[in-house]
Amino acid sequence: MACTTILVGKDASYDGSTIIARNEDSANGEFNPKRFIVVKPEEQPREYKSVISHVTIQLPDNPLQYTAVPNADLKEGIWGEAGVNEANVAMSATETLTTNERVLGADPFVEYTPAKGDEPEVAGGIGEEDFLTIVLPYVKTAREGVQRLGALLEEYGTYEMNGVAFSDADEIWWLETVGGHHWIAKRVPDEAYVTMPNQLGIDEFDLTDALGDQEDHMCSADLAEFIEANHLDLSVESTTPFNPRDAFGSHSDSDHVYNTPRAWSMQRFLNPYDEVWDGPDADHKPESNDIPWARQPERKVTIEDIKYVLSSHYQGTPYDPYGQLGDERTRHMYRPIGINRQSQLAVMQIRPYRPQASRAIQWMAYGSNPFNTLVPFFPNVNTTPAYLEDTTTRVTSENFYWANRIIAALCDGAFRSTSNAVERYQEKTGAMGHRLVAATDEQVARLGLTSAEAAAESAAEAEFEADNADGDVQPMTPDEIIAAVRNDEVRSILAAANQTMADQLKEETEKLLDSVLYTRSMEMKNGFHMSDF
């Protein structure tokens, strides 16, 4: 899938949360309706079979409850994409990556081979269709997510290059597949954000750490031998840090119109004064191959910043298809981040200063990002609102996905005359979301906490207010977190808040649809100013 990812470390975010976010974009010419659901342990399969690769995997018997954003049409499999489980571990899967011939020659993809004559079919490896379903329900920390997916990749292989994000309240990890069976993973620095635009991204990797203490790096067990045997390290000097982007990635002509401009756009917005971004003397240009994987922002990053960069169509540059700068050639030179075939945007925020039962928020948007809105939902619930869950393959304004698709199609051809209405809608629903989160937090707080929960909160608050604060209170174990999350009273409060959000969202979305439909109807070319009497 063609997607765009941004990861924000806890010291780079506005409130100390870890935040992972990704646009899921369908392939050119395709549109995939999406649903936002909760998968309960009894609904999780114990034997999983991939639709695309036909691989069969036996799954453990103790899955956690989790959210997912699967396809409404399951003809190509589940494609769960983004979710948070009961241990407050979030997963985003996946960002499709690029590679090169040297890597694929050394470790080919594990592709499905259909039966032919007397020869039986040969199952392929695992991929984006499968990752969330076979990993997220079985991990209790972000590190465990990397370890489980890494083990599955080594055992079953993959038929594509993918990047996968895991987060908990303390850490964010980014995993990239390398060929058919190999992988690398790096911890996102707490003070940094990461931009990923469909291109293998990690640009510095410590193999010694990955094969030793694994403080900030992990990898497949034989990666060092794999690199050496296949002459993949392109460093000129022996003292130069290993660069996976050079070794495993691509620098093709298509990267320069499809991938690198998106990283340039995101970092240009979040670090406008750190360097020169425009003109012939720019430090980094849209087609630069060396745009950093991770960068410290000039100010703390907000939810609204994330929505803005993941909706970018190069505003304020000659590359904006809706802009007035440049010309027809420049306005269509580069692939926008906010594109017509966006399926959904999920922003997973794990808040260290809130009780475990309401610690996670999954912000959701459907459809083309320049014309939609991003609103919060609590994932620790037993059901999700029908407005987001009951998406069908039939076009109807009665669900959030199709309402957004219709609005975007109407607004695209009349960007200037509809943009004010869209901006007012985005601002109003965003403010509603923040108010609802605050009100729900207050309601949960009035319930009081168990002793274990209170101890964990004391530790979290101390660490939040003073870096590396020493104290006698130990953080909760993953099992204690799960027990705290399974608070029926809290889940009831969160479900009610989600329904309130969905009801308000539906009302405002229908108002926007009415407004832009009227505007576009008045602009129809067969209009005439003389009325009939």
C-alpha cells in the first residue's frame, strides 16, 4: 500500500505521549472502504490463513482484545492496519517500502505459487494483510511487538517490503523488512519525530547494539553475516556508521517524484527555521536522498500538526495542485501526502499521565485528508460506534467513510469556494474532540483508582514532571496493566464518550455535506440566472 507515516517520541510531543500515525492509501485506481472495530478474544482466530499468500499460521490461545481498521470488503483479507490492545500497545502496519536488486538477489521475497498441473500450490510469506492480526493481540510492550513480528518474518518470510510501528507509553519502535526473511528495528529517539514516505528510511544503525544489548536497535539474528556475505555495506570508511538506507533501500528516479518530496514537506513544516528548504541553495530539496529519518522538532508536535502534515498537498509551494504558485507542470510534479485514494488515517496516542484504562486514544479519519477531519475515540471499549464500524461496500452518506468520500469528490473541483466550509468543519470537530477527551478524563478520575493503579499513576506523574525521577513506586507490570484496563465501569464510560463523539461527528459531517453540495450545485455549468415562475 502507498502510505505515509509519522512517529513522535514522548519528549517531542505536546503532552508527553508517544504518538504513531499513518495514512493508509490504496493502490492507484482503487478505493478500499474501511471499518473501525474491536476484536474480542473469542473472535480472534486460533488458526489463521492469509487470503493473498495462502500461508497458514497457528496462533496462541491467549489473545488480548484489540482495535483494528479492516477492509469492509474481505475479498483480499482483513488488512487490520492500525490498533491498540489491552496492554496499551499500539501498532501501525504497514508502510510499504522500497528496496534494491542486491537485497532481493540475496534474500528473495517468499511469494505464493499457485498449483500447476500435478504440482501443488506453495504458500507465500506474511504481509500487510496479516501483520496486525497475527501480532498485536499477543504482545504486552512495543519491544515484544518487534520481537514477535521479527520471529514470524524469520520463520515464514514476507512477499513485500514493509515498515511497521509499535508503541507503548515509554517507547516507539520502527521495524523494516529486508528482503524475504531479514529485518531491522530501531527505537525512535524520545526527543525526535520520524517521517516515512514509502521508502526504506533508517539511515544509521548500530549492529553491535542490535546483536548485543538491544537498547535501541534489534535485527534478525544473522544480519551481520548476511550483510558481509552479500557485500551490502556501502560505507567508504570503516568508521562510518552502517546506513541501512544505502544498503537495503533505493534511490530511483521514481523515489524523487513519489517518496522524497513527502519527507521534505513534513520536515519543512515541523522544522521551518533549522535550514533552508526552498530555492536553488536549499539544504534539502524535494528530491534529496539524504533527508534525515529522525529529527528533533523546533517546537512540540501536536495532534493538529500530525493531521496537517498527513494532509499536505504542498501548500505554499509551486507543487500544490490547488495552489496558484508555479504552473500546471510544477503543480503535478510530486505525489501529495493528502491524496484522493486515502482510505483512513489512524493516530494512536498513549498518554503516560492518565489511568491505564483510559490511557490510549485512537484518533480516526476516513477518506482524503485535505477534506476530512480527525477525531478521538477510546480503544478500550467493547464496541465501536456504528457510524465508523458499519461501513459497507454500498455508497451511502449514513456512514463516516462514504460521507467523507462524497465530500472530497465535491470539494476537489471547487477547492477555493468550499475550503472555508471544510476548515470550519475541521476546527469545530477537532475542538469537540479535545473537549470530549477532557470531560471523559474527568469522569474516569471521579471513579477513583485501585491501589495498584494509583501506585502506577504516582510513578507516571513523577516521571512526567521530573525526568528520571527516583522513587520507591514501581510501574505496573503488563499483566497489572491488562487487569486495570479490564474495568467494566471505565469501559462503559469510554463507550458512551465514543458514541457521543460519533453522534456529534455525524451531525457536523452532514452539515458540511449539505453546504458543499449546495455550493457545487450552484456552480453547475447548466445553471441559468432567470428563474421560472
